[in-house]
Amino acid sequence: MLLDTASLYFRAYFGVPDSVRAPDGTPVNAVRGLLDFIARLVQDHRPDDLVACWDNDWRPQWRVELIPSYKAHRVAVERELGPDEEETPDALAPQVPVIEDVLDAIGIARVGADGYEADDVIGTLTARATGPVDIITGDRDLFQLVDDARGRRVLYPLKGVGSLQVTDEAWLRERYGVTGPGYVDLALLRGDPSDGLPGVPGIGEKTAAKLLDAFGDLAGIMAAVDSPSAKLTPSQRKRLDEARSYLAVAPTVVRVASDVPLPDFDPALPSEPRDPASLDELAAQWGLGGSLKRLLTVLQG
């Protein structure tokens, strides 16, 4: 089980009231919400291994160099050295280091790689896996990893994590008319304002799906643009032709990496805390209460 951790703690932050606070009055709604999410996921799905995948760099420079608008609207502070600072709610930002400390003290593997997003860590671990993989994310970009033959599916939270949309190839075909790999081409043609991907002007989701159905993939579509006999409307041909420079680089930006160098780690789900003393201190300082107890109970079970 691979967690898109930031996606989940953002959901926890907005889904749990900020009246959930530590003894000193600091909000800990994202911390406690994430612990409750993990407890429910482990209880319901009983994974052998669980990895909290981390954004060491939420906006990698190599993606920005290809598409400068990539996530540009979410930059709070630009930095010459190191990753730009992402716009994060004031009450959430201080909770992220607490989440790191708590996961580390419990012994849940927390894995990131400099210069890469959590999506890329997930892509790499999915490629390495020899058995089934469940990816927990609220980010549709990871639909590209769905692969029924290899047991790869995305569990997409609808309400908390108690209600998960099981995204497999049948669901993707019914909803978008594509398979996992085809979702990359659909996404880059359609664009995604939340990621700053412009897409091809005038090519929305339905048109993109029709083009992919007719011509197979992006390469097939561009071959059709170059073929006078191919069945494209004049406006589609013109728009796709004008978007060549974007379409040449967009697949590299949208496709998650599958060969990221990762540190050594133990993905096994812990049955006992790795550092009980530190965990006790964190629990007292931040008032983790029932959320931490529930997770530890589930891990021991």
C-alpha cells in the first residue's frame, strides 16, 4: 500500500475541524486526521507493506524547465536553492513536521527523493513491486499506474478513506475511455488547471477521449495531423499542429517517473512502535489521544 501522503494530510486538514488542538492550542487536525486515515486503511485492507510516499520536491525543476507554468500558481515563495515553497494553509504548515516525526517514531516507512514528487516515488515503487499494489491518493494523475494484469489499482477517497473509489481498468474505460497508460495522453491533451498544464486549446476531455479512441495514442493523433486523409476537423488539426511544442514535452512532465533512486528502507507494517519513548513524548506534546491509540491498536492486531 502506497500513500500519497500530502494528498491525504491536505484532505485530513480540510475534513477534520481545526478545533482539534494540542494542549498548547496548536491545531493538530491534519496530524490526527492522517493517523485515523491510516488506521482505517490498515484495518480495512490489511497490507503487508505500507509506505508513506513524500514530496521532497513538490515542483521539480526538470518539469518546470519543460513547462514553466507547471504548478506555478501554487508557489508561495521562490527559492534560488532548493524547492520553491508551496502555498499551504497557515495552520497546516506547522503540522507537517509533526506528521514526519510521528510516522518515524511509529516506524511507518516515509520515503522521498530529492528532485522528485511523491508521485514519482509511487511510480518507482509500483514498478519495483512483485505483487499487487494499492495506491491511496486524491490525485487523478496516478490513474496512469492502473494495471489489472499486475494488480495495480488506485483507491481514490470520496469521503475520508472509509469510502474509496476502486479505480481499475474497467472503471477507467467506462469513465474516460482509456487504460492506465492512456490516461497520460488524455490528461496532457485536456490539460489540468490544478497543475498548471495548459492542454491543447479547444480540446476538452470528451474530444481528447474521442481522438484517442480513433487514433490510439498521442503519437497516432499527431500522425493523423500530418495525414491529409485522416478524419480530423480543420480546427482540431490546426489546434494540434499549433500545440506541437507543448505536446513534445508534456508526456515527460505528466508521466510519473519509474526509476527514481530511493534510500534503503523497510516497508513492512510495524506491529510495535520503532521509538516508543519519542512517540510517548509526541503524543503528550501534541495531544494525539485516541487517533494514535486507534492506529497502534490496529497495527498490533
